[in-house]
Amino acid sequence: MVEKTLDYLIIGPAHPFRGGIAETQHQFAEALQKEGKKVALVTFTKLYPKFLFPGKTQRTVESAPDDLTIYSVIHAYNPLEWTKAVRFIQSRTPKVVVFRYYTPFLSFVYRWIGLRLSKSIKKIALVDNWIPHERRWIDRYLNRSFAKSIDVISCLSPLVAKQVKLDFKGPLWEGFHPINKNLLPLLEQKKARKNLNWEAQTSYVLFFGLIRKYKGLELLIQAFNQAPLLNKKVKLYVAGECYEDPNKYIQLIDSLELKDRVILDFNFKTKEAIQHLFSAADIVAQTYHTATQSGVTPIAYHYQKPLLVSDIEGLRDPIIKDQTGVVVQKEPKSIAKGIVSLLGKKKQETCIEQIKKTSLEYSWSTFVVQWDAFVSQIKNKANTF
């Protein structure tokens, strides 16, 4: 017999799907449960058709979280399956359904489900990205279409909230991107480097995450051919599955004669690999062309690594506020100077101390308390929903 009644049913990628969105769905649900909420996750039976997914696999090899209820119910791109998904969701009798929204691709299925749920169920979006990094003419139409099926929108950064305001006039919460608690602990750097066969006396810059055009990896590689970085004992380690032609970067490295200083590791990383890479690195670089927020920043905070980021609103704001790194212009010379500055012993020590001071502000516990208070306040206003 189904237990009555769920406080929150959260829709979006979750185990067995891999990646940052799925991991944060788990963390979000666990944090809500620790606050005494009854929670379940609904994920997909199918998410992306093969022609839209550039990676090797959409599924993880890691075990499912022990303490979460996860149902695989929704076929993201087969409308013939959506009525069954609505019936299932309503059978769980949730008070609130949360739609995790990060791509306009999901607007079709989310809107269809949202408009057919009982009016007694409140519908909230949790938005990672509103305007995609790689834009198409139809994106804004799809976002607005989805927004019409939602009562409240909450975001993972102030910049995303600013974008949402242009298309949604209902209750809106800004929020922040929390640090995942399920990351493995920081290792002693020498031990991590020994396990990775990294040189003990060389400084390492880590570029981590899926490799996509908007992330500006080419700028970071070019910086290693610029003074004052050119003659420094510093290497770049690139870790993440490549969602574009990898030859673009291989040829760039060859042309700049940087094969001995830039290591390309185009493989998706497990939690253990993440632990070793971040523990072994000295700093983390995010030389993005565009961003609204980044899941890499909280990982760097967890592993106490100073950050070098592009001077764009979605990346620079927490770094400037927290004093946890340096902000550089999106061009190789500025990046090279920023890396050398951030690798300075005093600068690194100062940034690490600031990371330790501010990390508690970005916990999932803090996020959930603030988010749930906002949702409860809105629900209590008689004419809001």
C-alpha cells in the first residue's frame, strides 16, 4: 500500500543516470529527508535519444543511493508514455512536485505532465540553466511554454533568476549551487599524486568536467604558450568526456608544442577519480566563454582548491565575494598571468583559508532550509497558488 502523503516528489535525472544533475538530485532529496520531509525521486526510463547525446553512455556504473526511493517512470521523448507517468505521479499523492529543469529539451514532457496533474498538487521548478550555453532560436519559446505549467520557480544562481524574470512573473527564489556531501574526502596531495603518477615538484592546473565549446578550454591551452607561464614548471590536466571533436584540442597542443605540458584525459570520472584529481591539483581553472553557474566550483570548494575563472557574471560573483581565487579576462595572456599569481604560495594559502571559512554557507542543509522556508511561505499565501 502506498504511503500517504509525500511532501515532495522530485522529477529529473537520478540513478541509474550519471552526471552532476543526478548527483545533486540525490543530495537535494537526502537533505530534505533530514529535515523530516517525505520525499521520492522520479527519473526517466529514457532521457536523450542517441542522436542528441554526444557522450559514451548516459548510465552510471555506481550503486544506487541506499536511503532514497527512486522510480524510473518517464520516457522523455515518447508522448505515448506520458499519460502513464501522470497516473503514477498522482498515485504517490505528493503535495508538491519539483521539476528539475536545465535544458529546453525537457519543456515538452514537463509541460505536458505539469498541465495534467491535479490542481491540488503544487508545481515548482528547480532551474540550473534558463538560457542554454549553445542557443537555438526556439529556446525562449520552449522556456516560456514550460513556465506556464509551473506555479513557482527556484534557481541555483542569481544570474539564472535574472534571466527567468524576463519570462516568468510568478514567485521566484534565487538560491545558490550547494556542495555535494557525498564527495570523497580530501587526500594528502603527495599520496594523490603518487597514485596518479604526477610529478612531485610540478604545479598542476586542473580543468574538470564535460568538454564543450562554451567552456573555453582552447583559451586555457593557449595560455600555456604565453609569458609568464611559458617557462614555469606548471602542467595542465584536462579531465572529462569530450562532447565535441577531440582533434581540435590535440591539434592545438601539437601546433603550440605543448605535448609535455598538457595532458588530455577525455574520460568520464568516478567519485574515486574525482577525489584523486582534485586532491592532487594545485588550482582549478574555468576559462569559460559563458556560464550561469557551475557545478565544478562547489567541487573545488570541497577539495579546498583555489579557482581561476573567467570574468563573466555566472562564475566571478562567488569567487569575488568569497575571495577564493582570481578572475581573469577571456584571453590567453590574462589567463597565464592569473595562473602564475594564483600559484603563489601566499595567494594560495589565503584562498584556501577563505574556502574553509565560506564552505558551510554552501551546504545542502543550508540550501534546503532556505528553499523549504520559501516554498512554505508561498504556499501559505492564500491566493498565490
